[in-house]
Amino acid sequence: MKFYKSENTRKLVLLALLTGIVVLLQFLGAFVRFGPFSISLVLMPIVVGAALIGVFAGGWLGLVFGFVVLLSGDAVPFLLVDPAATILVVLLKGALAGLAAGFVYKLLAGKSRTLAAIGAGMACPIVNSGVFTIGSYAFFIPTLTGWAEAAGGFADVTAYIFVGMVGVNFLFELGLNLVLCPTVVRLIQFGQDKRKRN
């Protein structure tokens, strides 16, 4: 297949495919909820793109993830409070998560591609949840304090953020990435290596 002979064409096709998967998984993920927000099933293709295509591909896929979060309705409670801050936090958390995955993969790939995929798979949800948490503290504390009081059972707003909003989602996303990312990246790399040998 001459179409796939060019490395740039292959990367562009893979990026387009992963972009579509990010959009699809985020819309499907809107139906899977633990707590008030949906699970981010899209972190895995972001990590795969960052690992196989590069740092900026991870950033692009993360940015697409952010746009889809805004379109899917997941951010509506925050958009009603402060639209500009919500857009900033949502787009920033996605883009930075993808960039972080790419940088970690690039940093560790010389030692072991499997270790690099595991590290990238960890970095993505850590940055995604970390930027969300920082953004929550920076822009939404009065609102979140009210939500924590209404939810009951939380000692303070910090407990609400870490347990009620971020905790379960983060653990699910981290576990999913640690299991799937190294496997998917390795399978695709195996196929690429085999194709290059033929």
C-alpha cells in the first residue's frame, strides 16, 4: 500500500483516527458516571496518540477532549457560574494532560517503551485531575462550598472536591490507563515494527 509508505501520512491518518475516537468516547462516556461527573474514557487514546505520534499530538487530542467536554454538557454546572473560567480550565486541563503524557513518554522511551507507556498513562489523569482541582480552587470555591453543604457528609469543601468530585473518577481513569495504555501502545508498535521489517 503506497498510501502508508509516507511516515507523515501514517501519523496524520492515525491522528485523525484517534481524534474521532476521542470525540466518540467522550460522548459515550457522558453516560458513565461516578459522582456528579462522567468518567473520562478518552484519556487512553490521548496517551496512545502522545506515545505513537508525539507530544503535540497528545496536546491536540487533549484539546479536542476539552472541546467535546464543553459540547457534551458535562461542564454546564460550571458554565452557569463562570463561563470564561470554565472554558479556560476545561481546555487547559485537556491540552496539558495530553502534552504531559507526550513529554513523559518521550522522556522514558529510551529506557523502555512499556515503562514509557505506563508513565504516560499515569501522567495524563494526574494532570487532568490536578488542573481541574486547581481550577476549582481558583475560580469556584464559593459555589463548591455550597455544593458540599448541600451534598452533606463532607467535612469541608476540600473533602468534597477530593472525594466527591475527583476521587473515584481519578482512580477509575488511572486504573484504566495503567491497564490499557501499555497494551494498546505495544500492540500498535508491534504492528508498525513488523510492517517496517517487511
